[in-house]
Amino acid sequence: MIRTLVAVVALLLTTAALAQQNPLDTRPANPLDRSGATTEAGWSTYQHPTGLIVAHPDTWTVQQTPEVLLLQPADARPEREMFVLSWLPQAMPLGTPQTLAAIDAQILQFAADARRTDTRPITTGLGPAQRLRYTGTGPTNQPGVVLVYYIPHENGVLMLVAGMSTDLEAQRAPVTDAIFQRLSVGERPAQQPLSDKVDPNLVGSYRTGTTFHDPGVGGSVDVYVHLRPDGSAVRNTNSTFYMQQKDDDGNITGGVDSIGQNNNQGQWTADGTTVTVRWDNGETLHARYKVFSNGVEVYLANGEKLLLEKVGG
């Protein structure tokens, strides 16, 4: 079931990664974070650059990656548990049949015997939310539990997915409940003003995107980034997602379709070697680049290269 959780999270992030983050955002992953004491004994806080505050027990750590936050207890059993907090650019109204069907379908896609055994409201510092509980075995035939916490947030949905072997639920579930309940938003950390220097060779409109199609599921994400001569920037993100629903005999009985759109304003600066882009939601890019006639190549922190196609001057 834990392998199932990993697959579900990967599916969620396939449609979300480019839309959630600036496609050029190459912030290095933070070291495991235990800083930021709260007034509550035994708890600390982590604040994301977007302002999201995650309170967690002192014995847990939070690691920021370009796509998600990974939460980990000090006595973690990596082969038996996983805790991932992410934001998805999909409209998922709280508690609607369409939302529940979409989440059920994502779980069932990778664990045919998974069943939602509990649905309950949960109150958070961000407002009303919902907690879903699934049980099953998945492809490894190991009994497990997946808890999905979600709340509509910032034109998308904030989701904590907690997967664990059945014997760990009594120990972990009260903690993940408390973590999600304590979510809040604070002021974004102050940032130094950007330089007013821009590279005229980088001015223009660029596109990047991804598509994926597997049996019964697929989608696409298209991101357009406009870098203007005055140092302003605009990002337009369009995402689509579909998933077929099937009965026990494999017959298609329906489906789930989702279309998302997100727009951001920002500022940018570049000196011919390094570009920095700062978006209005707190995301920041700082990466090396090289301009070509058909676009720009950005060198990501993980060693990979991202080619942005130029679509306008």
C-alpha cells in the first residue's frame, strides 16, 4: 500500500509540478528543518516562502523540494510510511461528489482493492477541511492505510497524503491530524529588492509543458512565461486532467475531468549568465541560462536542462 501511495503522489504531481511552481524554479531543497519555535511546548514551525506555516512536533522534520514538502518523524520507517504535503492547481470543492470521486479514482488506479472507509470534517487554521481514510493492500499485498487531508486554497487545493502500514496508524494518525489542523498562513518573509538589470536577449514569451497518457488516465500542463523589457513578468498556466472510472468487470462507467488555470505576476532580472524571477506568490527562481535562436536553456539545480521554446518577442 505504501508503494501505492508513492504512485498516487507521483500522479498528483505530474499534473501539478509545472503549474504549482515556476517551471524555472530551481530553489535547492532545504536541509531538514527543525527551527522556528512556537508557543506550544513540543512543537516547532516551518514557514514556506509562500507564507504557509506548517507546525510539527519537535521530533519531526520538514524538507522542502521544488514540488512538495516531505514530513518525517525521527523514528521514520521509510519502507512503511510516507507523508507528503503539496498544493495542486485543480479545483476540488470541499466534500462534493465530484471531488470525492476524483480522489477515490486516483487511489483505485493503483490499488484495486482500496476502499474509502471513513470521511470526516476537520477544522484547520485555514478553514474547514476534510479527511479521507482508505485501506487496502496494493500490489505488494501488504495491508496499509492512506489518509488524505485536503482543503481548497489559493485557487487550487492543499493536500496532505499520509501513507503507513496498518500497525502504525494508531501512532501516526493523531499526529498527522494535528499537523493539518494547525496549518496557517503568515506574512511572507521579506526579500531583498531585485536589480533593475535585464538581459535584452532574454526578453520575450516562452512556453514549456508536459503531457502524459496511461491506461485510463492522462493530462497536460502548459506554462507560458512572459519576460518584459521593464523587468516585469507574467506566468499563465493551463492544466487538464482526466481519469476513467470502471466497474469490477473493467467496464467504463464514467470519468473525472478537471481543467485548471492559474496566473501570476512577477519581476525578473538577468545579467547574461544568471536569471532571477520572483513571483507574487513567493516563488523565486535563481538559475544559470543560455539563450538560443529558438528559446532559452535553463540549467536546473539537479543537473537537468530545461528548454523553453520562444513563442514571441
